[in-house]
Amino acid sequence: MPDTLLVIEDERLLGAELCAGLAASGWDAVQAVDLAAAQRLLCERNLEPLVVLADMNLPDGNALDLLEQVRGRGIAGEWIFLTAYGGIPESVRALKLGAFDFLEKPCELERLQMVVAGAARSARAQRRLRDEARLRGDRYSPQAFIGHSPAALEVRDLLARLAQVPFSGLVITGETGTGKGLLARILHHSGPRAAGPLIEVNCAALPRDLMEAELFGHEAGAFTGAKGRRRGLIEQAHGGTLFLDELGELELDLQAKLLKAIEDRRIRRVGGERELEIDLQVIAATNQRIEQQVADGAFRADLYHRLAVFRLDVPTLRSRKQDLEDLLPVLIQEFNARSGHRVETIPAVVWGRLSAYDWPGNVRELRNLVERCVLLADGPVFPERWLHLDDATGAATGQPPGAVTEENRLCLPLDGSLSLDAMERTILSEVLLRNAENVSLTARVLGTTREKLRYRVQKYGLKVSD
């Protein structure tokens, strides 16, 4: 189907010649002889031309006024202006309004076709970006937080409210796997900054010695290995949203610099001499008890209060098990589409076992379970065989079924019955047990830091000594 091109030209013969020449190039060319006719096509009949070729001065006004009007209504498309007597002020205004080009009459048809082709490429790219943004907005609407329980309804209501306001800071709390990242994406793509970038930062994954350079950027030669200038993650989030996941893992000295950047709306790259203005909203997430960290001096109170303009607590899956009725079919449909399977029937025994389980890994654990069961299903029935929820054996020892403990080693099954999180939890619980729940000693044995170990202890709900 050919793309539409609108020609606005009061000289009927010239307009007809332009339409004929462009139609020969594959365009569906439509002619309007004045601004009123063009306005009716664009605003009333909802014509969506990819490119508009307009004479600047028409009997009933200036075409720049029409461009300003359609831009105000959000009507897309590239505009090219033709005029026999255009001045510099009009050219400047046309470019400020987003016109693609400004040509003087007479213009050779071959050159005009080249300019129109360039405008078409630009318009198609913009249309593709708008379509992708619209799809992201649909995917990450508040309805993406699935469930009909009172807790889920309360979260969706707060999401809908926050998406309408230009907040500067928000803290999302909740256990691991509850969907804190999903909520951050919903708030960005449904909010007023949806057109800007969403930069996600996992504070626990940032290298300790490069954390400042990653966040704030650096200039060439700022430190060993800094061969060129690099924009930091905060600078990349300009105009959009900075999502700080695992906020509690941020170093104390960086917390002070982050607070100053948010307060002043300015940053300075490592090794840089000038400050750069930033405009962004900050969403932070943590599965730790951040207030306790503040009380213990492990997290700056001023940064916490600056970020916690709003606070959103994500409920655990075990506290809203009735939402399994909504979550399970959606996840099955997703993995059916990925795998080409057609799992449709969920036996009553499966529902019973899912409802009786406490879901320590929350929605993430449910998602992994559904993926495993759908991929290994032999037919349309959701298989009970691959649930792997029989953890009563490991409940007393802290180990999953199949784990074998010897004096100086721990053997774990690799038959698919154990997830990566379950393996990590088993290793940590066993090493803590052997070291009398001493965090410092366990951290040395595992070759990690006390902070990272405490994060994982809280993540898996393990017991440690004070």
C-alpha cells in the first residue's frame, strides 16, 4: 500500500503536476488548494500523510500556522516548504517548528523527489519509534501488575495515580522476585517521561572501584584505563528515569554524591572541570529493610528521605495467593507462544499444590516454574511432574531434595530440579551452618564482602548471628 503525501498548493496546475510526478514514484498524492482544505483533511478527516509538501504563502494564510496547529495536536509527518519569496525569519520559524526542509521555487522535480525521499525515511523512522513507544506503553500500563486481590488492586491504584504526576523520587520496597523492576517500568512508560530514556542500574553489580565512573561518567585520562570520554548512567538518563535497583548496596561515599546530584540537578564527570545539568526522576528499589539500615548508619538518612517522596511496598505472592488464578494463565500463554506448545488445562491437583506452597521466590519463582513445566509438557495438560515443590525434605536442613552434604563439600543435583537461586541459597545456608552463622567468617570462606553476604542472607531469609 503506497504512503500518503499531501500537496498544499494554490496554483492548481502546478499542484496537479507535482501530484502526478510524485505518484509516478509510488506515492498516493493528495492535493489541497488552500489552508482550509488542508486543515479539513488533516484535522477532520484524519488524513495521516507521511510527508506534506506545502507552499509557504497561500490565499487564506501562512502554511507555518497550519504546521504549528497540527504539531499542537500531535499529528506526525515531515513537512517540506516551497516558496518563491521566503525570508530568513520564515526559514528560521519553519525549522523551529520541525520542518524537514525549506526550498525555493522553482525546484527541479528530480531534486524535489530526492528531498521527499529523505523526508519519507525520516518520517518512517519516527513512526516506528512512536509505534514502539505505544507498544511499550500498552505493555507497561498499570494493568500489567496482574491480580484481583485487595493488595494487587491497591498497588494498581497507586500506580495509576503516580503515572499522572511528575514525581522526583520514589522508593519501591519488597522481597526479591515480587516485581519491583516491573513497577519501575510501568511508572516510566505510563508517566510523563515515557518519551525519555529509562536507565536501569543494578547497584549490587557495579564494580566497587569503578562505581563512581559508571554513575557519573569520566573524561579521558581521568584514571588508568580511561582512554576516552564516557557518559555516565545518570547523564544517560537525562530527560527520563534513573532506576536504581538494589539501592542498599550503594557505597556511603557515593550516596553523598548522588544526593548532591539530585538536589542540585548537576553532575560532574570524574576528571571533569565543568558541571552538566540533568533533568530526571529517580526510582529506587530494595529488598532490604532500608529504615533499619538508616538507623544502623549503613545508609544516609538524607538520601533516603530525598528519594522517598513516595513509597510503594510490593506485596509477596504468599500474601495474595488468590492472584495465582490470574498469573498462571498469563504466564502459560507467554511460554506457549515462545515454545510453540499448547498447554491449556490445569488439573485440580496442580492448583492445590500451587496454592499450598509459600513461594519464597515470589512471582519470579512462579515464572521459572511455569517456564519449566510448559517446555517439558507432552500435551495440553499442565504437568504436575515438573512442579518440584516437594521441599519438605529440605525444610528441616535448609537443603533442597537431592542435595548431599559431605565433610568438606556439598553436592547439588544438575538434573533441572534445582534453580540457580535454590543452589545459591543451599550453599549459603550450609556454609553459615558450618561457621556457626558467623557472617564475617562465612564471607572470608566464600571470598566475598560482608555487605554482599548480608544482602544475600536477607534475600533468602537465612539466619545469622549478631
